[in-house]
Amino acid sequence: MKFFVDTAEIDAIAELNDLGMVDGVTTNPSLIKKSGRDIIEVTKEICNLVDGPVSAEVTATDAETMIAEGRKLVEIAENIAVKVPLTWDGLKACKTLTDDGHMVNVTLCFSANQALLAAKAGATFISPFIGRLDDINLDGMELIEDIRTIYDNYGFETQILAASIRTVNHVLDSARIGADVITAPPAVIKSMVNHPLTDKGLDAFLADIKAAEIKIL
Ligand code: E4P
């Protein structure tokens, strides 16, 4: 499973990238706003840092302007994936941009039928939002499961990019189901390392190291 980092914060991306944990990056207008940076500038910096796909989202809602924005975004770097919303116009933009040979990430997916349409329109990635479904007491993981089944039934090559990940359990469940990619905030990825028994075990080993004055260097 590939790990994308869901942020526009350069330092956080660099830290994870140095550990080989970054297969790509996703941004959205809210993350760009949070970074306080110009979208073109910060996206270029991310693309220089990371080899894998970097999603940059269009701002328009009509297909024609989305396509024009997408064509400008892909000039930033070869690894740009143009992110378009899952609307009828977004699907039109997806079809045109993928026909042009560009990667497209169709975002704001909340139903399996939407995911089916995105695959038919040639999307490179579909981004079902787990956390936002959970927020309204629906089951985000069930959506990932449904899309996996449908894409496998018909051999669609669109990659399932599990998004709006809020917890380590979202990551684990996405891996169990077989999502192709997860995108998660740096804090969620880093917290996957935590386990109370690791801390407890290390404390015991450290106590014995001290008691027995064990030294290596
Ligand atoms: C990524 O592509 C999405 O924009 C992001 O995961 C949304 O996450 P949120 O629901 O926590 O804002």
C-alpha cells in the first residue's frame, strides 16, 4: 500500500520523505490556505522534494476552466496529479485531462456510484472521504469496501486513494480492505509507531541496562 501525505507543510513532508515513507502528497484548498503559501510556489517545492504523484486541486467549478487550470498545474512538474471534484463538470475535466495523458485525482467521493463514474471517466485516483462520512454517522470503511469490490469485479485500473483519514484504525482497515493508497496527515502516520507495550518493554530494558551497567559504546 502506498502512503501519501495529506499536507502542504514542507518540513513535515521532508521528515517523512527522508524515512522513505512518502509515495506521494495530496493537497486541497484548505491545506494550501493553512500553509499560508502561494499554491504554485508551494506545489513546486513539494514536487521537487517528492518523486511520486502530488495532487493539486483546481479552483473552478466549470469543466472548461477546470481543464485550463489543470493544464497550468501540470506545467509545475511531471508528477502533478490534477485534483477535480466529483461533479459532472469534474468528470468532464477528468476525461479530457486523462486523455491528454495527465494524472487526475477525483476528490470529494462519498458514494460507490460516484466512484464508478470516476473510473469510467478514466480517473487515475478516486478519493473516497472516510472521516467525513464517519462524521455524519455513516460508515466510511464500508464505502472503501464497496469501491474495492466494484473495481475488482470489472478490472478498473483507477487507484483507490482512501482519504479524510483521521485515525490509525482508518489506515489499518484501508490496508485490510486493499485500498491502493492512503493519504493521511503527518501526525496520523507518525502515531502508527505508538504502542503502550513497546513503551513498557523499553522502560524495563532501560532499567536493566542501568542496573547491569550494560555499555556498547
Ligand atoms: C485529501 O485528498 C483530502 O482532501 C483530505 O484527506 C480531506 O481530509 P479532511 O476530511 O480531514 O479534511
